[in-house]
Amino acid sequence: MSRADPAVSPAGLGRRRAVGFMLPALVLIGVFLVFPALWTIYLGLTDYRLTGLAAADPHVVGAANFTEALGDDRFRSSLWLTVQYVLGSAVVGQAVLGFALAWTLRNRPGPVKRITEGLVLLAWILPSSVVAFLWIALLDRDEGTLNAILHTPGTAWLLDHPMSSIIVFNVWRGTAFSMMLYGAALENVPPSHLETARLAGASTVQQLRDVVLPRIRGHVLTNLLLISLWTFNDFTAFQITAGGPEGRSEILPMYIYNVALSGGRLGFGAAISFLVLLINLVFAFAYLRILRGRREVVVP
Amino acid sequence: MISLRGLTKEFPGGVRAVDALDLDIGDGEFFALLGPSGCGKTTLLRTIAGLETPTSGTVAIGGADVTRLPPGRRDVAMVFQDYALFPHMDVTANIAYPLRIRKVPRARREEKAAETAARLSLTELLARRPGQLSGGQQQRVALARAIACHPKVFLFDEPLSNLDARLRLEARTFLKRLQRELAVTTVFVTHDQGEALALADRIAVMSAGRITQLGTPAEVFRRPATTFVAGFIGSTPMNLLPGTAEGGRLHVAGAVLPLPSEVPDGPVVYGLRPEYADLSPSPPPFGDGDAFSGKVAVVENLGTAHLVTLECGDHLVQAVAPEGEEPALGALAWVVPRPGRALIYRDDALLTAA
């Protein structure tokens, strides 16, 4: 460039002023995101505890926490429960049910659509403590609404079927997001494309396969990424089962809480948090790969 | 053959898009539904396709009542205004799509797609995706998709309106030839009267959900049944002037004109196409009364001719002047109707005999 002044950026903003604009945001990100993440990695390498000697004077124990976690049955069972939780409540439950709702409601007249959307949305916007109380009241062994409806007095849903209970709970809780996202995505499918398929004699399944899904694939991927990550890290169900009974609904976020805060082993908890972070990153990168692959196919 | 009997489509909210309509369309006919937007022509087409369910009445195709059949079982193919090509499929897959739904084996349907594409000069483009095609090519792919499955009826919704003006004329000629060759019953919707006149064997002019006039392009152009049709058909708007019939003479916009004998005395509407009037810079020899006289208010260049607007008292009268003979703005001029070309309406019905 002819104006070889290194202090002036193309936008005409001096480098110093540009840095000035960026700094507050960078400081916030640094203090609240980068530092805690690094601190977690450091803690994961120590035997730091909530109370006692190791709280006052933690020692670096190297990879001991990680090897312990990977060899621990409770960690592995928790990981397996988390996989069930994510697949069951997010991928199958929320995504499929959300899409089904969006697809069914797409051409409905105003009131039906608005009322259904309103109810589904309500489950999403209620505070988690309120929602947890509602579900405890619903599933209670003695006075529970569900037992009253099903005429199954004395069934202890949360004790006998803790995983199924929190999976159904999370489907109920989170479907609104998928429904709204797919609802918006379906607006992008031109009616004439669906009608062309109908005129060719395509069934609903064929219309979905040939017209709708290719059109909203990006939305589906984004939705799956977001709800998988959210569900993977979700802590709301803790207020219903607290991971019990006997750890049978102890998904990873609950496990970390139980180990680090209830059990007081902050260092061990931090190590597991770091493993969870790695799993989240794997999710995100896999999604980005798929999305990039898709772009290359669409724009040859 | 398509037969519609008492066909009514009422939308929620009480809008009657199609109102108790009867219509027969013959085998192999190229049929136009013409009208301004909101007249119900697209709803009628979609009802024939099965995309809308009629409130009452029946639709029969080829003698069979299809009123309750879903669109996929009516053996019709529709080309939409936006062509509705699937962006993620190449041209072959798009053309072969209806065959794929009918479970035609892959080899057979690709052969069929290639054959149809060759007929529409699309062979070079078979491996491309719709996003890489021009508007005209996309339209031909949409046509090919309709043709490849050999339907009983073609339905076209504004087939030419997404093309630019020059391409539209080419596509029009192409479409007419193609329809002749295939000889498949074709119904198309258009708001462009020129397109309807040029393409169709017969035209139904629609307004407010009803057919106002049904006839060949020549009939509809020469003898519009109502002033609405008269005003709608023709590339330049017809002069429609209020007048009075009195003792065999017609008093209209300051002129006194001869009147066909069958018109009784009373108020009438006088219709004259600007193309059927001659413009003269001097009064016609047989007296001032046989022509409209006025000052030239507007001159519009139509290319090979000029559309001239005269101010005749309170009324505006338009006539077409040949190239090079256009009058100067503000000059005095006379519009002489050609004999036998004027149309007389009373109570919105045509009085003039053929």
C-alpha cells in the first residue's frame, strides 16, 4: 500500500485506539473465561481439597487425578449415563419431538399454533428451581400427580426409573428450542418445492427426505450441536434426583459437583471438568468438520 | 379432458376465490386462465392440481372424478412460477424426480431424463445444479421434469413471468411449439393478456372468481363481452367513453357518429381500440361530427408507432399514429374511427352484432 504508516489501520483507526476499543472485552473474556479454564487445568494437577490440610497447602500430583478418573468405575458409569442422557433427551427427544411439533404446526391456523407454542415455550422459560419442584410434585411416590393419573399409587418413579425420569424431564424442558429453530428453518422451504413433490406423488417421508432435510441440514447440525452441548453440561436435573439413588442418575455435571463440592475433592473435580471440556471440544470440532464438508458439496 | 362443475373454493374468512364455476377444457387444448391478480385464476389452477380442496363442486380429468384424489394420483404435472427445482439435485435428478417417486429403475429413468433433456436442448447441462443455470435454462428443466413423466395434463402457473422481456418472447414461441408437438392438454395461468392471446387456443377471462368471457383469442380480442374484458385485453387500453344513442346517431365526447340500427335510444358505452382509429391533422371531408376532435395532450412512442392522446372536452381519446406521422404536442387533431370496429355496450353487455 502506498500509505506505509504502520500505526494507521485500513479503517483509519490508530492502532492504539483500536486496542483501546478491544481491551474491555478482552479483559472480561480473560478474567471470566480464559483464567478459570487455565486455573481448572492447574487445579486438576493438584490434590487441592475444600477443607483440611490439602486446602491450605495443595501439592501438585501430576496426572494422578486423570489416571484415577479414567480407572474409576463411578466415572465410567457416569460417562455412560451422560451418553444415554444426551442421546435420549437431546438427540432423540428434543430434536425429533421439536421437529415433529414444528412440522405439524407449520400450516396450522393461528390459535392452535400459538397455544401449543406458548405451552412448549413455557417449559423452557420457567426458572429451573420452579420446574424441578413441579417435576418432584408430578413424580412423587405418595401424592404425585402422575400416579393419580395412571392409577399407580406408590410407584416411586424417581427411585425406580431415575434415568428415564430425568430424560423425559429434559425432553419436556428443552424441546421448545428445537421446535422454534426448526419452525424458523421450515419457513425457508419454498411451498412450491413441497407441492412439486406432492404432485409427483411423494409421501410425507419422501417429502421430508427429498425436499425438507436437504434444505435445513445446516439448521439440523447447528441444533444438534447446541442441544448436545447444553444437555451434556446440564445441571438442572440435579435438583430432582441429585444423581441418586446410588448414582444411577449421576451424569457428569452431577458427578463433578458431588465429588468436588459435596466430597470436597476440588483437584479431582477439576480434572474431570477438564475431561468434560475436552469432550465438548471434540463435539464442536466434529460439527465444524461436517458443516465445512457440507459447504463444499453445495458450492462446487 | 378436464370438466369442472359448480366448482367453488372459499377460504377461511369468507373470501370466495372461485365461485360456482363450470368449465370444459378439450383434449390437447392449450387453455389460458387470464385475469388481474386476485381474480381466482391461480386458485382454480391449484384446485385442478389437487393442491387446494374445493369447498363444493367436482373436478374430472379424462372422465374420472378426481375431486377427492390427492395431487400425486391425478396424473398432472405442474410448472411453478419459481420453477421449484431442487437445489441439491443435478439436472438429471431433477428431471427424473417424479419417475424416482414412481419407483422406475435408475437406469430407465436416467435414460428417460436424458431423452427429455435432449428434446429441450439441455443435454450439456445434465450434470449441473439449478444454481448454475440461467433463468431460461431453469424454466426448460422445470418443463422437462413435467414432460418426463407423461402426465395427462400440464398445469403452468405464470410460466413466463420470471424471465426477462426478450427471453419471454423466445420462450413463448418455444412453449407454443412444444405444446403442439406433445399435444397434451395444458392449462396455464397468466395476468398478461398478450401472453394469453399469443399462446392459447382458448382463453377464459376471469374476474372475482367467475369466468367473464370464454372464447378463442380472436373472439375475446374482437368482441369483448363486457367493458371489463374490453379494458383488460389489448396491448393499448381501449377507449371506453360514455355516450347517448339518439335517433340512429351516437353522441359521444363531442362527436356525432353513425350507429348500428339495432341499438335503441339511451345511454351507452362506446368502445374503440386505439389501433382501429386513424389520426388526421385536418377535419375529415364529410363533416366535423364524424370524428373526435381535440388537442394533442400526450404522445407515447411505441417503437413502430405512436400512441396519441387527445383531449376531447372532458374525455381523453387515444389513437395510434403510424411512424413518422405523429402530430406535434398541443396541435389540433382528429380521430376517425374505422367503420365496423367500434363496440357499443349497455348495462355492461355488448350490443353490437358480429
